[in-house]
Amino acid sequence: MNSQIQAMAGGALALLLASSSAFAQQPAAPARPAAAPAAAAITGPAIPGLCVFSVEGAVGSSKVGAHVNTRLQQLLAQVQAELTGLRTAIENEDKTLAAQRATLDATTLEQRAAALQVRVNDMQRRGQLRERELGATEQKALARVGQELSPLVQQVANQRQCSVVLNRQAVVLGGGGAMDITPAIVTALDAKISQFAFERERLDQQAAAPAGATAR
């Protein structure tokens, strides 16, 4: 029984640990297919009016992007600590129950095993909920960065007299980087905002809110 309970109790924590690598990366928009590598460097001159910009590069190298990444790591650590505590308590109870098996009557043993199973199921549900909450938190935080970033792209593009702005990841360019307005946008973003407060989204509270509102 001990090994079975430990395996079940570890499911929710493993779910979070498996997803932790995503939060260890710099915040970025959803990955796009990488451009095929050029056979040789392109050495042509910059094209007047043509500019490129990388959302991923801007967010990943900005101060506010680093702040979002650090805060997400903190929230992930809090969730891992929460689930680890639950798992430890379940494993300890399982060990206690196993040690007392010989002295317990069948009814009591069955009741305590059923109660322990309820705790295991609850922890698994909580782990899945926390994973969704962390994902929602990341999306909301990056959306806030996007709101701050959007007008700066237009501002810098107008300053550079860009007629066209292309996704930097979708093209291979020459011009020695002269057409890439990402660094200028990062500078503007750093001057505008370096951090903002946010907490983990609470999806269970959000789901309960409508029911509470109708109960007035």
C-alpha cells in the first residue's frame, strides 16, 4: 500500500515539476518556427523604410521581462512548497497506517485508507489547478508587458521612418542590423517600466465568484 499511495501522491507534484522548465526560460510570446539558417551571411545594404522587430527578443532582454521571469519563478516555488507539504503529510500518514495495520480491525483500516485516498485525490486536483493558475498568471503578466510594448513599437517605427515592420524571426537580413529596431524598443521599454506587482491567479475563487454574486 505504501508504494501505491506514494506514487499517487506524487502525481500532482510531478505535474508541476515537469512544467517548471517552462518558467525557467525568459518570458516570451509563443514560439514561432525558426527561419532556415542562411547558407552564407547576407551582406547587402539596409533597405530604406524596411524594419524588423522581435517580440521575444524585446521581452526577454528587457528589465520588465526579467522581473516577470523572476516573479514567476517565485510563484512556482511557492506552489512546489505547498504540494510538497501535502505529499509529505500523505506519505507520513500512509507509513503510520501501514505500521498499525496488524492492530486495526478491517473496518477501521478500510475507513482510514479511504480517507487517505480522498486526500491523495484532493492533492492531485490541487496540483492540476495550480498548474492552470500558473499558466494563467504567466499569460496575464505577458499581456501586461505587451500593452506597455505596443505603443513603443509604433513610436520607434515612426522615429525610424519605417514603412514596413517585419517579424525578426521570420526573415534573414543583411544591413548589419541597421533595420532591426528591437534594441531601440527595449531601451524605450526599460525607460517606461521595469516591474509591476502581480500574484498567482486564483481560478477557484474566480469560478466561485458568479455563484456568490447570485446568492445576494
